[in-house]
Amino acid sequence: MNKKRKNKPEGIFEKLAAQYGVSAGEVVREIQASLDAACDNPDPAIRERQRAIFPNGKPSVEEFIRVMAERAKE
């Protein structure tokens, strides 16, 4: 049986895409654009906060969602 995992990131993208009437690819591109803009922010306080959350640098879209979901559970 090919059952999707409940928290699989692609499922999240598909759900958002359906909700907003766009493709899952567009959802991923928009999230990536937001991540790029956030990582290019010149404010030192914002950059320090990003380093605290993502010490290995700019996260992938999937990593961003996973980490934010984990933090929301705390």
C-alpha cells in the first residue's frame, strides 16, 4: 500500500496549493522567495536570530517547514 505519511512536506505543499488555487510548485517557489528575502535582510538582529534557528545557513523549504513545525509544538 502506497500511503502518504501524515506530515510529509509534499502533502503540505499540495494542500496549500489546493487551498489557494495554485500549483504545489508555485507554493514552493513563493516560500523559497520569502526565505531568500529573509536571509538577505541586512538587520544584524534578524541575521543573528536566523543563525540561532538555522546554524548551518539558509534552510531548504522542507527544512524550514520541519523546524518551524517542531518549534510550534514547543
